[in-house]
Amino acid sequence: MRSAKIERTTKETRISVAVDLDGTGKSVIATGVGFFDHMLDQLARHAPLDLELEAKGDLHIDAHHTVEDVGIALGQAVDKALGERKGIARYGEAHVPLDEALSRVVVDVSGRPFLVFDVAFAADKIGDFDTELVREFFQAFAANARIGLHVESLKGANSHHIAESCFKGLARALGKAVAIDARRPGDVPSTKGTLTT
């Protein structure tokens, strides 16, 4: 089973995350940031992967440290669960609409972290959630999962819809990329022979 647990504690946050890449989309999430919990639930449900995540952060300041550190811990858990990355499809792509919003997300489980994020939000906040934190999460996740990640909003007027289509797009693209390719279940999909260094 491709699963992992990560515990991460700093002076700003305390995070516990467990992920199962072969799960069915079950999630138990509590970060103290309601909109972010909703987005992480979308990620688990639509990949699908099982996710248990609890975060305690310095929310009296703002949600920045919590969101970024969850991205770090979740990325580390996915990286650990992937192990040697043998047999995976490696690439995944998704176009995901939500009403008027449409996002394209492309993933390369390459071992080389990189983020291209071309998303503009119509508003600075979704409720109490700063929309600039969406990028912070994607950056932290890509760096620590060690994936190449392209996120692009093609259309959208409602910031909630734009963000949610990005998270659902990540879910669908990541799910395809980490899926086992039945034709090459023991091979590393790279001419280098490794995706871990």
C-alpha cells in the first residue's frame, strides 16, 4: 500500500498528515481554516486518495503559516508514499469546470519541483480566506512532493469557483499521474532510470 504519515512541528504550526494514494477519497480534515478544509476535501475526493490531516497554527496572526505548512507536510507525505515512483503513469492532466470557471492543471511526478501558476482572482478574499494563499499552498506542495506543476485558470469570475476548480484540477491530474500503469508496473518511467534524485 502506498501510504505515508508525516508529523511537522514548528513554532508557528503543528501538523499531522496521513495519506493513502490508493484510497477511495475518504478524508478527515481540520486546519481551523474553513475554506481551506473544503479545498483539501476536494483534493482527497477527486484524486481519489485518503487523507487525514490536522493542523494547529497561529491563526491569531493569519492563515498564511497554516496553509503553507500544510502544503509542505502534505507534499512530503505524497513524496514518501510514492517511494521509488516505480510503475506510475508519471504525467497527469485535467481540465475542470465549476460553473463559469475553468482550470487546466498538469502534473509531472518528475522528482524535479517546479510551479507555474497563472491564476488571477476576482477578489482578494473568499470569506476570510486570502486568495493569495492558494498559490502559497500549490508552491509548498509542488516543492515538497517534488513534482512539476502547472496551474492555469482559463476562465472565471467568481473567486470561490476559480480556487475550487484549481484544487479539483490538481486532484484529477495528480490522481492520473500517481496511478499505476498496468503495462509497466515495476518500471520507473524515466530514461534516467530514477525519479528520486
